[in-house]
Amino acid sequence: MRVFTSFIIFVCLFAIALRSYAEETPAEASTEVAAEEGATAPQPTAIRPKHILPPSEYQVASNDLLRYAPEAEIKPLMAGESQFTALISEQDGSVIRGSALLLPDISLHPNQSATFYQLRYALNQYGWISVAGIMPEIMHQQLKDEQQLQQLIERPNNTLDVVLEDTQKQYINQLQLVMSSMLDEASAYPGLIMLVAQGATAGWLVEGLASQQLEMPDVLVLISPYLPDQKLNQKLPAKIAQLPVPILDVWSERDNPWAKSTVMARKKASKRYLTMHYRQRELFGFRGLETTDARLGKEIYGYVTYLGW
């Protein structure tokens, strides 16, 4: 009985080995034939996923504005060879004071900025035509040069919050194209030109106005101005004070730390340089509340009335 069982097991193992040999032989044979003929066996090609760059903040803001803004207010404008989206809302009454160019912070559209969402329509009630656009984003270049990076670290009051000179020129040139397009659109209406800028956009606007690369408006309203560079931000108050234009400087306790750090310096600089028609106002209340946004419109209206316009 044991002999018979062993024989059955031997036969099963032999059958399995024979089947495995029969399956492997054709593959080996084809490989040998291909080698003899000088051909190479085909190698499986790996399918790599396509690398897709994420959309920029500017593109996201533009798409969001086209999706949610009132269609009647959307106006495509050209900045050089590139197109950007602007929102235009006309005055409520029959009298036009002028055009208010609203420049939100970088990569924010007018409806995304709580400050400008209500301000556009508040200015319409006072006779202003509002032209609001999306500001181009500033690309911070990577400091790949180790020697240059080491020099920045070893300098006094070291910080890596630096905007390179080439980046500054590039951004001001982009801002100039956007401003020129918005000014051309505003030229279709009578009256004064008022610039209302926010955050870093306000800082770069001052840089462009101080270097006479941007056209000087009739009235300038700065909302929490700052520059994301330590040295440039320290020089910003003096540049604001030396602009030959009436300036309304608005700030609040919830400002960006860059903007909040120069509040007193901006006021002192206006006294040092005897800046005419400079007014600094603190905006109370929480950002985004309707009462706060309504007060901003009233502050601008009161300042323009003080100027006699």
C-alpha cells in the first residue's frame, strides 16, 4: 500500500514538472532564436504620468472673477500682449466726479477683497465710476547662488525677505501695463482720476510713482501699504511723503505686520517733508464687516470733499 501511494505521488510530481517545462520552453526558444538573428527582445515601455504645473494665484483669481462677477460689469482689457479682467460699475446719479481705479492686493480680485467688494458700489453713490482690476503677481526668484545667499545671511539685521532688483523692475513694468490699460478705459469718462490701492500693490504703486514710471493721479488713497522687503519697506514712508499728490493713508490694527510697522513712520515723514493734503485715518472695526467697509467709503468721500471736489 505504501509503495502504491509513493508511486502515485511520484507520478503527480512528474506531471507537474513536465507541464512547467512545456510552458517555459517556447519562451526560451524564442529568446535564443532572437539572439541568433541579432534581434533584441522588446522591452516593456514605462508609462510616466505627465507633469502638470499647478495654476498660479493670478489664474485662479481670474477664473473665479469670471465665474462669480456680474456679467454686465466684466470688461476684458489688454496689458501689453496679455489679457486681464476688470470690473466697471458706473455712478448712480447724473453727476460724475471722476473715475476711481481700484487696485486690490496682489493676486486678489475686487470681489475677493472684502475691502473693495463694498467700496466699488459705495463710490458709485458719491458720483465715482469704479474701474477695478486684478493685479499681476510678483514672482520671487530663488537664490541658488550659495555665495550670494551667504552674503545676505552675514549682513547686519540679516533677513531673507528680499525682492531682487530684476524682480522689482519686472513687476513695476507689469503694473505699468495694467495701469495704462485701466487709465485708457477711465479716459472715456469725464472728471478726476483717483487711485485706491491696497497692501503690496499700494507699495509697488508708490515705487512706480516715485520713479515717475507711472502716471500721477489727482488723488491717491493707500490702504495698508507695504513692501515685502525689509529695506524697501523702511524707505516707503519717505517715498509716500514726497509724492506731489493729495494722499489719504488708511490703516487698522489688523493690518499686515509689514504695513503696521510703518504707520507711525508714515505720519512722521509727512511732517518732516511738509506733505500737503496728507491725512492718515485709522479704520476701526473688524475687517470684512459691512459697517467697516461702509466707513471706508465715507472716509474717502470726506477726504475728497475736504479737497473741494
